[in-house]
Amino acid sequence: MPELPTGTVTLLFTDIEGSTKLLYELGEGYATALDTHRRVIRDAMAKRGGVEMGTEGDAFFYAFARASDAAGGAAAAQTALSAGRVRVRMGMHTGEPQLTKEGYVGLDVHTAARIAGCAHGGQVVLSRRTRELLADVDVTDLGDHRLKDIAEPLRLFQLGNDRFPPLRSLSPTTLPQPVSTFVGREPELGAAAEALAGARVLTVTGPGGVGKTRFAIALARAALDDYADGVWWVPLVGLPDPAMVVTSIERAVGAADLERWAAGRRTLLLLDNFEHVIAAAPALSLILAEAHDLSLLVTSRELLRIQGEREFPLEPLSETDGVALFCDRAGMQPTDAVRELCRRLEELPLAIELAAARAGLLAPAQILGRLGERLDLFIGGRDADPRHATLRATIEWSHELLAADERALFAQLGVFAGGATFEAAEAVVGARPDPMQSLLDKSLLRRTGDRLWLLDTIRAYAVEQLEASADAAALRDRHARYYLEVAEGAGLWDWAPGEERHDLALDELGNFRAALGWAVSGGDAEVGLRTAAALEGLWVTTDSAEGARWFEALLPVSEAVSPGVRAGALLTYGGTLHPRGDEARAAEVYRQSLADYRSVGDRGGAASVLVRLGHTAWYRGDPETALRLGREGLEDSREAGNHRSEAQALGLIGELEFERGSHDLGLELLGESRDVAGACGFSWWQARMGLRRAKRLRELERQEEARDEALAGLRRSVVIGDRRRVVQLLDLLALLAADETLAERAGRLRGAIEAELDREPLSAWEMTDLGEVTGQAAFARGREDGLAMPLETAVHEVLS
């Protein structure tokens, strides 16, 4: 054997795809084909310095000193084999494998073999490490994938850009990757895995701080191979209303109808922190009754009490595991003082972690001395869970160790739902860097990117401290007013200046919900209505139903607000009704808005309503009324300087003129609408006009212009996250492909759209009829590929 490369080595595995089937098909000719395959592989690899490590059946294992040589050998071999019947899959990974007398061993070898195993015949799949060493080589990013017996997902790439079916990796998952190790609980995990396999619903119960979430994530991760269609994590922390549980699940899995999405899927949903939305349990029971392959893993402080549920009560850690957890987090060896401390903390994981956070300052014996009798300070009633009372005492003890300014800040931070930026904490609670850093260091405050947040259990305690303070109401008022400014600054309302910031609105959704909930429960209703109104762009691109629910809760408690504020709220409320096709209700709401705007002499606001009433009239089949309202709205918009309303009016009039036969004028007005929207930062409308104008250009058989317009609209829609517009634009591009008899391309797009709508339908919209092309074999092939393609992949293909 030639000298083996050392140090950084690229490992390559090959294997024949479907060798057994090929043996039956070729009969005696299989031996000749196999011999030819071996000669091609060996020749290609040897020419590039590959060292053959061994063969097993029809598989090869090679080592290369350079990743570029391995890639060259793989490409040459695939090219030489492409004309024959033998299809070979290949996988490459670069690492520093251990070299022994028998050859290379270690995780790098195992990883390379697993990568090869998930590939298809004719395909060469690379790890990220290998990809980083290949300069000027054409590769395709295949995304993150889970491979058998490899703990972490791997980013995989394909040599070249040929199309293959999805990799044969394990089921998809959105389970979070914990930042610290999971310690102990092996017997409990085994018992829970057995229980999960035999139950439709497994509810992990236990007191706060017992580690239900971490345990459930570890359990779900171990069960990934049992759920071919995926394991999905749905955090319910901060959800204000049980009615929103199903929609939150749908958003997490990317579906609009959970029952329809789950039908026929072997799927596990991990619903975390269910106790505060327990009223949603019956709705889940109805879905489980129809979706027979759906299973639930739930963490909760109480049972859901639905059919098929099985409880798994999670007890505190064993003494051995409790000590191991403390030592792991504190970075020290076990001692008698550590064992006694964990015993006094009743082996509760969160209590142990909080104590371990003090180990940098205090020795375990000193921590024990400071505990004294404090664990018994908070005793519940006769029916209270003593472990929960003990955890409260532990948090109280940690809280009392804070300096006075830190303690005050800790309570005030409870006002934020879903975390906050430091700038928000400065503005709302007067936070200063030193006490904030201290809370971070003591593990009471966490940080992810530029956001600071509290664990849910700890935040609940902070909220109690906040509510007991004299300035709670004033602080919630400041919080609501601050996030009103954030909402209005995101530029998502109809008369906002500047660019839209959909990313900002999504980051702060938890705080918006908290502010709106405060307004509904007796806070400042006017602030609530202004906030909800300012978020129209968020509601219409993500969940118009949620936006409508907030208005339906706020408007009845807002009789005393000024007519101008009410007018703006009604305008946005009407906007949340359009995506659901409720035009009659939208028109009624708009008329109320118009009356309020006119009562205060707000011509710009009234112009917005006139244009929207014009659209409603058009949708309901009254073009003459629509045109009259559109022209009146355009005039008023321009005089009032309301550019977004001006853009909408131009778009409406352009559509109506086109339908009346004035095609050139209609196209001109649609283009002007698009450009006015772009100039004032109204990206959502700019993308919408791209779709409308592209459709009209196609009707005039100006295909190339239509395609350019559609692609530009698609790019804008992707940037702002407008899924509805993305789907509609892809549908139009499929129609344009069908017009040119590009059957496979049309089928590929249609398949991707169908798969996406199966996950989450669009209300009040149907796919376009693609005509005769749907009967062609090429369309069927493309559609089959598209059905297995994520929507994001289809978008990437179109735009690239």
C-alpha cells in the first residue's frame, strides 16, 4: 500500500446504488459490469493520488492528501460511469482521522461513510469541511441534514449542480440544540421512550424547575428515527390565549390547517409549557381523532386530560445525577459539601444550576451556610407541591443575593415578553450596563444575539416582584408606549413614512402581544389601538386572523378614544379581513373608518379608506363604483401627501382601465403605482404591483416583460417574508413556462406550490389552470420532483 496521508485527510466512500436489483437485471453480465466499475474507480482515484484503503462488496474507501484531488477523482469516475448501467453514490469528508496499523479510525471515517450512504447514484455529496477546501469548484448547497448515529446536523453540499431526489437523511426536526450538556436521567429516558412508543399523547409532568423541557427535548431527539415526517418543537411560553395554540402549532410546522397537514404524517409535536393554555386541550383531542399518525409530547404542570394521554411524572434527579449536574456546571469535583447542597436543594435541576452559578464566588460550604432555613420561607397550602415551594425559595434566595439596584432591575425586566434589546431595557426600565451584566453573570438573565431574556420560570418570579411594586402600572404603561413607537417606526401602517421593517416587527411580536394584552385588560386602549393599527403589514403577511382578533378585543373597550385613532384602527381592521375574503365585513368597517376620518377633517386618512372601498367594490363586481372611488381617493391622496394611498389608488385605477380596454394606460398606471410604492418604502405594495402588472403583460402576450416583472416582485416578496405573494408569483411563473411549452419547468413549480399549499393553504385564492401542458410526460416528471421540494428551493431555483 502507498504511504498514507496524515494530518488533514479527505476520505471518500463509494457504493453502487441498487446493486441487488442490478444483479437480477444483468444476470451473468453483472460480473462484467462490476469489474468495469472497479477498473474505472481505481483508475480515476489513482491518477489523483488516492490511496485505496479497502473494498467491501461493491464499495470502495479512499484517502487523499488534498480535497481537490478527491473531488477531481470523484468527478472523473462519475463521468466515466455515466454511460453505463452502474450508478455509484459517493460521499466525502475532510478531517484528521486517527491512523492505526489497520488504517484510519474515528468519527471522521464514520461521518464520511454516513454521507455516502445518504447520496444517490451518480451524486457526490460533501461535508462543509470538504467544501471549504474546494476553491473555484461548482457545488450545490443541500442544507442541513441529520445522519444516523451522528448527534449534530451536518451542512452538506453536492459536487456540481445536477438535480437529484432529496438526500436519504433522517427525519426533519426543529428541536433546539441546548447550549449545555444533558446530565444523567438515563433510566428515566429509557422508560419515557417506551411510554412514548405506546401512547398518542405523553405528558411529562412535574414542578417548575424539575427539568421537563430539557428532558423532553432529549427524549424527542432520541426518538427522531421513529417519526419519518419529523419532530417539531412548539414553545408555548408567552402565548396569551389558549385559542392561539393551534395557530402557533401551525406556524411552527408551516401549515394553515393542522388537521389537514397532519393527516397521514408520522409526526411528533413537542408542545412545551402547556399548563397556562390548558383550555386548548379539547381542540387538540379533535385533531388527534382525525390525524391517526400524529403524536404529542407535552410538558406541563398538569395533565391535558384527553383521550390517549399517558402521564410521565418527572421526579427530581437521583443523588448521583444531581451531584454530577452541579459539578458539570460549576467545573469542580464532588465533595461532601456538594452532596449536602444538592440534597438540600432536593436535587431539583434548576435549583442546582442556580447554586452552581454562585460557585465562582462562594464555595459549596459557604453556599450551604447562606441557605440556612431560607428554603422553608415560602410554604404553600396543604395541597401545594412542596417541591414547587422549595423552588420558589431557591429563586428567592438567589434573588436576595442581588444588590438593591440589581433586584429592582430584575423585577422590572419581567415586563418584557420574549426578551428585549439593551436599548429597550434602557428606555423602559432605565437599565444600566453594570447591573445588567451582573444579572447575566449570575444566570438570571440570558442573551441570544442582541436580545436579553429571562427563563420562563425566573420571569414568572420577576413578574410577581413587579406586580408587588408600586410602579408596576406606570412601568407597563411605559412598556406599551415604547412598543407603540417601535410598531409605528417599523413602517408597516398605511400612512407611515420610510421603509417597512418586517424583521423588526417579528422580533418584537411577544412585546407587542404583551402591550396589546395590557390595553385589553384595562390599560390605555388608545395606545393599544394605535399599536395594532401600526402593525397592519405584520398581520397581512403573517396572520391576519390574529390581527383581527386584537381589534375585536380592543374596539369594544375603546369608546372613549379619539375619532382619528379609531378611524386608523378600523382602517387596519378592514385590512385584516381582506386576506380571508370577508369583503362585506371589510366594506362595513371601512365605512365606519371613513365617517370618523371625515369627522376630524383628516383628508389623507379618508383618502386611504376611499381607495380601499374602491378595491372592495372591484372585488365585489362593481367596477364603476370602484373607479369613482379610486379617482376620488387618488386626488385626495396627492393633495394630502399620502404616498402609500396614492400608490394603491394608481394600482386600482390601472387595473380598472386595463379591464375597460385601455391596455397601455392600465399598464402605465400599474407601473406608476409600483414606482411610487418603491419610492416611499412601501415594499409590500410594490411587490403586489409586480404581480398584477406581470399578469396583465402576459394577457398581452408580452411574455418576456411579464417574466421580468414577476421575478422582481418575487425578490421583493422574499425579502419581506410575504408568503402569500411568493406562492402567487411562483404560480404565475409556472403559467409563463407553460405558455412556452416548458413542461418540466412548469411541472416543477406546480409541484412545489401544491406541496406548500398542502402544508398551509391560502384563503380566497386558487391555482391557475396551466392548460394542455399538464398532460405531458415532462410535466409529470417535473411535478413529481417539485412535490418533494421545499418552497424555498423552488424560489432559489427561479431566482438563480
